[in-house]
Amino acid sequence: MHACTTLIGVFCGVVEKEPGRAEWAFARYDYLTVMKKLLLINKTDNLVAPPGMEIIDYLETPSLLPPWITEEAEKGDNVII
């Protein structure tokens, strides 16, 4: 019982945590831009942002989407992850 209570307490602590650096960085972009940046990474080397820059800001935003991303997915309609 004690382990379960501890686990629930840890989980609740995570849920109630204040937004961190990543959350603030991602919040500056709309969801489609974030998805484009993350799904269409074209770098093959280590993904490390320069000092003072967040990784989401460092990644390029592709102007064109590949054909495997449907218009519905682009709009966010009925997308299953």
C-alpha cells in the first residue's frame, strides 16, 4: 500500500509541475510547426542546439510536407498517434 501511495504521489507531483524550458519553447509555435520540425528532421548528426538556443528553435521548418502526410493530418483532424 505504501509503495502505491508513493507512486501516486510522484505521479501527481509530475502532473502539477510548473512548465519547464521545453514547454515554454514549444509553446512559442503552433502545433503544426512543432510537428513539422520534429517529424521531418533531416539532420543525420547529433541533434544538439547551440548554447543559448532550444532544440525546437534550432530545427528547420520545412516549407513542403511529404506526400505521406495527408491534408487531414496537417489540419489535425482525426489524427491517431
